[in-house]
Amino acid sequence: MRLVAKIGTSSVTDASGAIDIDMITSLCAQVAELRSAGHEVLVVTSGAVAGGVAALGFTERPTDTGTLQALAAAGQSRLMSHYNTALDQHGLVGAQVLLVPNDFVDREQYLHARQTMLRLLELGCVPIINENDAIASDEIRFGDNDRIAALVAHSIDADVLVLLTDTDGLYTADPATHPTAVLISDVAADDELMSVRAGSSGTTRGSGGMASKLAAARIASWSGVRTVIARATRARVLSDAVNNVANIGTTFAAHDRSLTARKLWIAFAAQPAGVVVVDAGASAALVTRGVSLLHAGVVEVRGDFVAGDIVEIVDTSNATIARGLARVGARQAAAAAGKKSVELPDDVPTELVHRDDLSVF
């Protein structure tokens, strides 16, 4: 079995922001146990920025991008050193892999990153993956490793994704403020929880939170990957996840509609450059029939996108129903909105978004 284990900043660092060596040692011991049992493991780790904060003596995490990038550069080498030391104790070799969203959006980069990770597994290495925070400013401000982990799980055809955090899993409410909150142990692939919004980061050290983990679970589920959210300090949590032990945390079932890599990029990896509002007829056709989006069904065009950009497709109540690759720019799309195909100029494609470039939610 092939497993991707992601550990967040709140779990891989202590309360002061320093890298928690004991946690890394424990995690790597579990990785070694799985490797001895014949499984393949990739680790997606946060902690570079937090490690830099402690190393350079900051009393709190700064907010400006330039300093965050510098801290990531200082902290990443220290983070990797701890992983190498822990893996060495089990005769395993760690291999650093730094990724940015473009590695999943650009097809050439995607294939290159995929091949590198698969080759590392063939060589018996343990890929230690992180965002390249030292240069990916957008990821520092808005990103998190949950999404990266889900995209990695898809790209290397993982069987299970484990998101390790500082809670036992997904609750019916925030257990910190609602004593009656109940842990949700299982979520079906089509459960409404797959699209619900949850809270943001619970600590000042990390950039993720339960919302990002739910989004990651959705990505993984739509990729055909079972996903588990569980407490990082739980004994043998990775082994229990591989063996699908009940009540390990919150388990999200894999969806039977495994998306192609291209449609996964469109749905989750790329940031939309604009919004296209469609009428009820077009919305129903996209959802129930999987057809292309024609200009006739467009009500409004927002943003300044160009041909080839990702656009978010919403209904008149502003609910997202799909994302797709626009075949024309915003100006042409706005001019063609509501027009039948026979009314379009010769240089305007019939479809605003072709069905092959469309991911319907």
C-alpha cells in the first residue's frame, strides 16, 4: 500500500515554535514500521517557517512576506536535518522535495514532479515534501500543506492520505467552545460534509485548519484516495490508517468518480481568474448532463481573464457549480453572453468552456 502522511505545523513544533524533535522521531519510527511491512510512505511536512522563527529568535510569527520567506529558508534546512537524523536510525534515506502549486498546474512540471517522487520510492527513499515557501509567496500567505498533500496523493496514485493534526478529527462543532461536540468517525464520499465550511487555523504557528483539511479530503476523495484526519500523537496512527482501523479519527471514503489529473488541476490546483454566472438552464445542463458551457447560458462575466485561464462557474445565487478552462477572454465572453451559437462572430468558439476542460462540483 502507498501512503501519504501530512503533519502540520501545530504538531511538528512545540508551544514556543521550535521544531519538536520527539514528534519527528516518533513519526519516522512509524514510517520505518510501515516500510518493514512492505508499504511505501511519503511524508508531507510543515514547520519550515516555524523552525526559522525559533532559530532566529523571533518571539512571534511575523506577517510580512519577505520575512516569512527568509524564515522558511532558515528553517527548512533545520527541519530536514531532523528528519534525516530520525530516518538514519532505521537505515532509511530521506529525500527533500519542495513543491509549489505550479508543479500541479503545468503539465510538464506535473509529470516531472510525479516521476521524481515515484523514482525516489523505487530507490527505497522516503520523500520528505514541503511547500517551497522561500519563493512561493502566495502559498505562505494563503496556502497550506493539506492541499499539497492531497495533490501529491493523487499524482502518485496513493491508497490512503493521513492528515495528522492536534485534534482527534472532525467534530460536529468546535470542541474547544462546545463541550457537547461529537467526533465524526466516518464521512461518505457524497456526504454534504465534503463541502461544508469549517474553522480556520487553531494556532498562531500554522496556516491550515479544519477547513483546509476538509478541502484536502475532498480533493483526495475525488481522486479515489481514502483520507483520514487523526491526532498526530495517537500511537501507531499510520499503521492504523493503513489497516483502516475503526474510530482512528475521521475517515473520508474514496469517491468512485476518480478525476483525471487534468480535471483535478482545474477543480482544485489552479486559482480562478474570473467568474462566469449562468442561468438555471445552463446550470442544470452542466450538472446533470455533463455538457459544455455555451455562451447562450451565460448571464454575467466577472474578472479580467484571458483564454486558457481557469474560471469559476456559479449560478444566479452565487453558488459554485463548476470550474473550467475558458476558451476566450473576459471581454469576448461578456460580449457573447446570452447569444446563441449562430449569433456569434466567426472567431468566437461555440463553447465558452468545453466539457473536456470542465470539472463539475
